[in-house]
Amino acid sequence: VLLLPLYDLSIRSVEDKTLSLSIPATISIIRGSKCHVVLNRVPEPCKEDNFQCENGECIPLENLCDSHPHCEDASDEAHCVRLFNGTKNNNGLVQFRIQNLWHVACAENWTTQISNEVCQLLGLGTGNSSEPISSTGGGPFVKLNTAPNGSLILTPSQQCSQDLLILLQCNHKSCGQKLVAQEVSPKIVGGTNAKEGAWPWLVALYYNSQLICGASLVSSDWLVSAAHCVYGRNLELSKWTAILGLYKTSNLTSPQVVTRLIDQIVINPHYNRRRKDNDIAMMHLELKVNYTDYIQPICLPEENQVFPPGKSCSIAGWGTVEYQGPTADILQEADVPLLSNEKCQQQMPEYNITENMICAGYEEGGIDTCQGDSGGPLMCQEDNRWFLVGVTSFGYQCALPNRPGVYARVPRFTEWIQSFLH
């Protein structure tokens, strides 16, 4: 396609409604409230023997991870299990936090059910494998059992039976899988009609009944899009609609299509509108969606996952098919090679290409994202799964030679995105 970042053109019409913020703030917009922009200033730090909830309140440390929420936002019970010393984020020794101390899980009485329960608590898929390994360090330790209702019973202990700990590997949550449109032949470079169901995580964002941006589904109720798509358009959340499972914009009533309202928007607190840096935002669906063949989440990359220059990745959207031209009816797709930031900086001298950006495009031009594709995904395939590598951000017009598209570099934001998902 000519598929290019919104380049700011379609957000300039609402610049008079924007609010300029000069202090660091998380911008959180909630449907139906009279004040739509909430500035979460950095709260005062808690005393040493207190835990700071995500909403800023303080609770005694002994109330942390005791299975009873004490913070209003329940953040004291949110991060109470982790995998430690693993090679990836889905394997390692199991540790539970009990009153601010991390306890290593013993292997005794470990079952498949416990594996599945722990993996689920971690926001991963089912348990893949578990094996006992010898303990080399001191405690504290914790023994796990299952209650009749399936919940976990944690018993702190000074040592494990036979000094055996559990090494757990969880399956990745199902993501990045195309269930309908398996490519039979390579895609033709140049922007072509996609098959229906080809990109089941791609979401069309409508504002005032007009398609203005794309987004990517990363869970059953969260989308990732570009900050510039929502900046200045956040005063009335009721004007936003997310369309999932869409193929033709002329057929919003297709049985594959699901429509959702947006009830929260969070712009990355480090977004710099002038420099176009950290151009990423989270959008929350008012109601969760059920996954279908046409609605699936895309995988998030690991923070240290490398997508090298030259790698061929994909872009897709319903944006304009030429600069300042008409938008597409049928979903468009194309392949583009990734560029190094050094080369991108040479080709985009007017901009500061930061480490929070990634670029893609051909030297000869001709294929790119374009207006209306902003917020949509730059997608790369690894091990038969598709990963969200970039979020369409900006460019210089569309598809000009030596003028690549610029995208927010998602691995830099994986931790921030995941903080909303668990």
C-alpha cells in the first residue's frame, strides 16, 4: 500500500482543542467524567516500612501480597509471582512475594495444575514443563498446594524437601497467529488488497464516525495506537469507536465485525508532540472481545528482542493509497525492509530519530504507510508468530524515495504496555 503515518496532517484540525502539558504526567481519559484529563503527579514517597500503591497511597509492608487487596487499585496484589533466573520471560525458578520478601518455590507436591495456575498468574499461557532442580542458595522458600476450589495455598518454609526447587516453563499466550489467511504465495510488493482475516489484530479507529487511525489488539480489552492519534481528541471519549475484524470499510455490518466503545485512553507520559518521540498510547475497550478467526491479539516483543536492519516486515491499514489521496476501502498490505536508525537519520535530517523509533521503507520509495494508517502496526514474523515491532508514527509525505516511514519502537515500551495487561 501506500500506507503511511498520519504525519500529523489529520490531527491539525483539532489543535485548538489540545491541552499543552509542561509537567510530567500520565494522561488518563475516562468516559463520562466531566474532567477528561487527569494529571497524576509524582506522589510523595512512602515511609521505609510502607509499600507505595500505583495510585500513590501507602500501606504497611506486611499487607503486601497477603491475598487481600489493601490498595484501592489492588496493586499490592498485582506483582506477587515471578520467574527468576530464566533464559526468557516465560521460564525460570518460581518466586512468590510474601510481605515484601521473595520466596523460592519448592518442588515437593508440585502438580500440572499448580504449573497452569502459576503461568496464568504470570499472564502467560498454560504450563509447558516443570522440573525439579537442586537449590544452591539460602531461603526463604515456599511450599505450594492446591485448595479444593483450585486456588493456591502458600506455606513459607526455611527449607525445601531434598533441597529441590521448581524450574517452570510456561507456554506463551496464544498471539500473532493467522487463523484464516495463510499466505500461499509471497505478497506482491507495492501495496495490494489483503485477504480477509489476514491481520486479525488490526483495528480501525473511528472518531466522529470517520476513520482516522489504526491500532493493534494486544489483549481482549487493550489496544496499542499512536499518541498523536488521540492527542487533542480526548475531550469526548464517546466520539471514539474501535472496529475489530474489519476488512472493507464499506461493510461495517459484516458478521466478522465487532464494534467497541473506548472508555480509557492513556498517552505515554514521555510523549513529546513536537519531536514526535514516544508516540504511543493505550486504549481500553469498554467491553472485552471474544477471539475469533478474524479477531486475535498480536504478540508483544521481548524488551531485548532484536529486529535487524534489512529484515522484511509488514504494514497494513485503510489509509490513503497516495499522498493526500482517497482512503482505501479494502484493507491494504505491503512488505517493507527495516532500516538502521543511522541510515534513517541520514534520510530524515529534519527530525531527531531517537532510540524510541524504528524506520522501514525502500530506497526507491513506492511503498509506505500514509495518512490514516497512523497507530497501526509494523509487524515482523519470528518462529511463525507475528510481533508488534512498530506503531505507525510519521513520515515526510508518503512513499517518496529515501524517505522511510517512522514508527514507535515497541520493544522500548513492552514493559509499559504489559503493565496494563496484568
